[in-house]
Amino acid sequence: LEKARETTGSWVGVFTGYVKIGGREVMLIVKDPRFVGASDKSGAVGEKVTPAIEDVIARHDREGVEIPIVFVNTASGARQQDGPFSVDPLNKNNAALSLAGEREIPFINVDTVYMYGGDSASTSSYQDASMLLATKGTRKGFTGPRPTASVEGRTLPDLYFSVDFLVKGGFLDGVVESDQLRALLSLYLNPETEEGVARRMHPLLNEILDRREKRVIRVRE
């Protein structure tokens, strides 16, 4: 932790707070992959996510406002020093998201850089999400290439960890270039923009929304 704090200038691997995207207030949660691979789940990282979601829920109940949750997510998987408690925050995060979903609060997850370990099966793959996205070039899998190869006894092709492959399989709604992400989210989150207009203004958003609808139907079935 001392080395991570020295090299990154941060005290923790996740940042949360209210920001505006295209004029819409959102709760933004961003994990920093430079900070121990954003894997310090048994410490501050995972435990900071749940209160952020709960604050959105509290404001919804108290003020009647709907504030979307945008999670820019990354994880290298649990480290040995995280211990068995590293999975606890994942359960708490999902439970909080479930309460947010009951209130129809939008949740958007954006995988970036890499997504391995329990996180890949938690918030990263939360099937009630409004959108499940990934930035171009992100690698994703329950285990990374090296541990997978050690268990399988062979090296799996790069396609196995490709987010483009996961989109084709219906596990993600879309892959977005990093420099296009803000514009896409701004258009989607703008409550004054009709969905049909948004689709025409951003062709990729049209594809993402179509995949999302198919994912929702599949999950309900």
C-alpha cells in the first residue's frame, strides 16, 4: 500500500462523488488500476463503493431525485494479502445495486483496462444494469491469462479474454473507444433527449441499446 500511494499519489484505489455528465448529475465511481491493480477489496476499495450507491438511494428516498450510477470499473483479481474477506464487498455492492434497481435508478458499468476475478462476476456483469460497456482493448475473464493457463495446462487464445468476443456472446452491450465514452454517456443520460433522436445521433448507441434489450429479454426468460 505504501508503494502504491507513493507511485500514484493517492491513498486509495477508488474515487466516488457526484459529477455532471452532459448536464445530468450522476454518482461516478472510478477505480484506479495503478493502485495495486484496484484489488484491495478487503480494505478501502470495495468498501467505498457500497456507501456511494447507498447515498444515491438515500437521496432518491429523501429528495425524490433519480441520480444514475456510473461505475468505471477495473480489477486484477484478489491478491493473497486481501484474504478471504475480499469477496464480502462484492456481495455488499450487488445488494446495494439491487435496492437501487427496485427504485429504477439507472446503473451503467464500464469495464476498462482489465477485469478479472470476482469483480468480473459481480458489478461488472450485473444483469439488471441499464448498460454493460467496456472500453476498446479491455481484457476480461474470471481469471487472467496466466492462472488460466496454469489450470488448463495450455495457453488460451487472446480471443478468450476479448471484450469484443463477449459482446458477440451477449455478455456485454457494447465496446466503446475511450474518447467516445463521455459523448455516448452524455447522450444516453440526457433526460430531454428522446431515445429515437439519441439513436440517430449516435449509431453506436443504437447498437448498444438493441443489445441491451436482447439481454434484458434473455435474463427475464
